[in-house]
Amino acid sequence: MHFPNSITFKVWGRYALFTDPLTHLGGEKCSYQVPTYEALKGIISSVYWKPTIVWYIDKVRVMKQIRTQSRGIKSIRYHYRKNSRNSLSIYTYLVDVEYQVQAHFDWNYNRPDLERDRNDRKHHLVAQRMLERGGRRDVFLGTRECQGYVEPCEFGEGKGFYDNYGEMAFGLMLHGFDYPDENIPGKYYTRLWRAKMVNGVIEFPQPDDTKQIIRRFVRPMKASPPSTVGLAEKSLQDLLKNCVKLGA
């Protein structure tokens, strides 16, 4: 990278649900106390993403006190008996959340067909513009019903609730997933790690960190990205030729 590829932003919302997979099995979801790496990656991907790049989360700062609220949800039962289509479940949400996030991008080396699109300055500037506009797509804090909002910020600015709290351990948590379109072709992995927060800041290990990351193979998976010829598309080549002629 010849130009900056890192951005920082603030994300906040009324509710968040970063589901602990162990609670999902019984149909009643309970949120982790802090966002997962994969959830934050999904947020920045909603702000700006192209298959040319892969987002990596460096760290997150928890700005407000961690509070939860349980709510009754009438979820749809897809395998139901007569007169029992809906089921009452209890979901435990995080309430009134705010985070500061630092992330950076690198190239997706599984997509050599997009090599000519590897312009770090372009992608960085577009990502900054999308942040200023609140994101290219809707931002969700874990699930669809938890709407989130983003804006640029300087990481570390302002006062956080846990600034002088010391170390807080969260035990074994989900880190993220290795999909075959960005990682090992043909294989789908899940990643776990032992999360801890120091003075309100969680520093995430990167997916290739073999010391902190616990990786488990889930199943074979074949990536099926849409075919593309990149910038070699005939209409684009004709446009470039016309631009050269006009410039001459």
C-alpha cells in the first residue's frame, strides 16, 4: 500500500444484538457484552465494500456503559403444529450502545481478475466519503431490527465509560468466519478467541494469528463469485480509447 488504507469511525444505536451462538440453539438469543470482530466487519462492509478488498478490524473502543434489556419476541415457527404458528421467545439486547472502531483494508488475493482495480488511494477516498454520508447500505448492529448509524471520528477522542476500568475478560467468544472467497478456497472455518478489554479498548488479533485464534473446520464450501473481466470489458476499453482520442 502506497497510500493510507486505515479509517476510524463511530457507530451507535438504540439496540444491538451480537448473538452468542450457544444461546441461538434454543431459539432465545442473548447478546455478547461487546461486538464481535465479524459484526464490526459487517458494519464497515455496509459502509463501503468491493470484492477487490477485504476489511480487517484493528480495535474497538466501548464508549458507553454495557447495559442489557430483555424483550419478548414472537418469532415465526417454520415447523409448527396446527394453531401454533408463532412462538414467544426472549431476546436479550444491548441498550444504548456506542463504539469507536479502527479498521484497515487489504487486497483480496483470491480475485486476480480484479488486480487492475487495486488502487488503494481510490478505495480509501471512497470509503471516507461513504462514512461522511452514513454508509452506502443500511447499517445493522448484529441483526436487522437493530438499526445503527456511523460517522467519521478520531479513535480515542472523547470520554469513555471504561477509560480507567482496567482489564475485563469476556471468556471464549466468536471471532469470525473464514469464507472461501477471501481465505482458503474450498473450506469454511469458524474462529474463536479469548476476548479481553483493557481500559475500554479491545484489540483484535488478525485472522491469521495462530497464537490467539482458535480455528475450527466447519465444512467444505465452494465460492461462486460472479464472473468478471475487470477493466478489460470491451465497453470500458472503447471508452478509454475515445478519451485518449479526445485528449489528443
